Amino acid sequence: MVQVKKLTRMTVAVGIMTAISLILSFLALTDINHNNEADLSQEWAMVRLTFFLIVLFMGLAFATIWIYSQRK
């Protein structure tokens, strides 16, 4: 029971980080599109980080759903 609550809290935390990351990724992609800077490596790093967080969140969400469905 404790592990299920811990997994749920972790999923919510990663979900919040993913939502914030999506906003920052949108801003980074807007900056990339405007191409005002010579070096866009930080913007592309933000896009990569967002992709990683989305994949992590999806994995945690599916694991949480799977565990909750197996409990009943």
C-alpha cells in the first residue's frame, strides 16, 4: 500500500514537471523558429529534456494504472 502511494505521488510530481517542461519547450521552439541567436544548443537541450520527461511520465502513468488495476 505504501509503495502504491509512493508511485502515485511520483507520477503526479513527474506530471507537474512535464507540464512545466512543455511550456518551456514551447518557448524554446519559438526561439528556435525566430532564429535570433547564433547558438541554439540550450533550446534544443530543453526540447530533448521535455521528450525524456514525457516518456518517463507515460511509463509511470501506465505502471500506476497497471498496479491499481491489479489490486482489485
